[in-house]
Amino acid sequence: MTFRFDGRVAVVTGGGRGIGRAYALLLAERGASVVVNDVDADPASAVADEIGAAATADASDVASTEGADALVNGAIERFGRLDILINNAGVIRWAGMPEIDEENLRQHLAVHVGGSFNTARAAWPHMVDRGYGRVVMTTSSGLFGLPNNTSYAAAKGAVIGLARSLAAAGVDHGIKVNLIAPGAFTRMAGRGDAPPEMSPDLVAPMAGFLVHEDCPVTGEIYAAGFGRFARIFIAQSTGYVSTEPTIEDVAAHWETINDEGGYYVPTGLPDWSAHFMTHLSPKD
């Protein structure tokens, strides 16, 4: 089976270099028309030129509402539709406590969270009208914690909440929203001379599958890079139940609270609530 994107139109933010470039090239190779977005116009144009007539470059700043609107409207004016949105644009400014300042946090939130929100909001009505859409947000393994990537991790964690909410909203409209946590040596990561086993090209197949019409999931997170693909998920243990708990009860049952046996993976807030409150009687 060959996965194609003939007739589909994709927007890739941060598409001028690295992982975004790999996404744009792969989608175009498989038949998609691609809008290559990057605030740095030169690399965006270079990628669009490399693809040819099926691509156009865009230098809008998706961290602003105006920029995101211009990007989406430009894609529709150029190609007549929008089927795929990959939010790949990002920044990283290494800093940790207590030296990190508010501006550092603001920059990360503006691009990672604001950019993803702005483009999704601009694209959403068009996808709803067509009854179809595929959106991939970019999170990171950095959210697992590193002393000097505080703002980056905070932003990437926030993107998960955004994507999960949009995934729930998109169910009735044929829109699927998933997340990718890419791993590759890139200029943003501080290395542009990626060896073959750490190339951005090894990330792109996962993004390609997540934006294909046959993608079977929504609201999920996948790690991709270095030749490995894996699912990341948010789970909860069965835990400990007490109707009159004390601090001492929590301490005494700490092992039970942390026991991973029988954990479950909520599909959304209603599903989480149903599991978390199963011990309550209907009258409660």
C-alpha cells in the first residue's frame, strides 16, 4: 500500500529548514501541494523552489493572529483548499531557574502555543466546511524535564493540552489532531550537521502518516526520530480510595497510589471522570 496525498493541500510552518523542510519535501513527493511557511523568507523560498510548481513560500509570523490568518488565506487563495496543517515552527532559548526571565517564557509561549493556536483557529472553519482536516502539533521529549529548558518544556506541555482539546472538538467534523515529538539534529537544536541516523528525514514518515486520510487516531502523541517510532501517552494509576482520607492515609497507601499495574489511558476529560469516580454511588 502506498500512501499518497494527490489533491491535498498542506501548510507546514517552520518549513524552511530541518524537520519542517523534511515534512514539506515528503508531502510534495507524495503528491501534495505545499505552502512552506517560515519567518525567514529565504529558506522558505528555497524549499518551495526545490519542490516546484506544487509549492509556494510564505513568510508570515504565525505567532500573531494576522500572520496566521494571512498564511491560511494565502494557502486557500493559491490552491483553493486546505487539508493539512503541520505546526512545526518553534524557538528554543536555553535558560533555567532562577536566571530565566519572563521574556524568555513569553517568546516560547508566543511561538509554540500561540503559533499553534493561531494557525489552527484560522484553518478550523475551512476544515469544518469541508468535513475534513488533519492537524499535527509539535511537542517534545523536552517536556519530560531538563534543568535549563524551562520555558521550552512549559510551552511543549501546553501544546499537548491544546491538541487534545482540538481533537475532541474535531471528532464530529472529520478533523483529526495529533502530536509528534520529533528527535533529530537540527540548527535549532544546536546541530546542523546531522549524521544519517539523526537526520530530520527519519522523523517525516510519522508526520506523513498522521496527516494522511487513513490515520486511525486522534489526540495521540508519537515520538519519532533516530530510526524509532513510539507512542507517548498520559495515563493514570488505579490508585487508592478512601471516603474520609487523612494525610496519614495518603502516606500509608503511597505504594498503592503509585502502582502502575492496571493503569488506564483516558481518551478525554469525560472518560477520565468516568474512571476516576467509579467508586462513587449514583446518588453521589
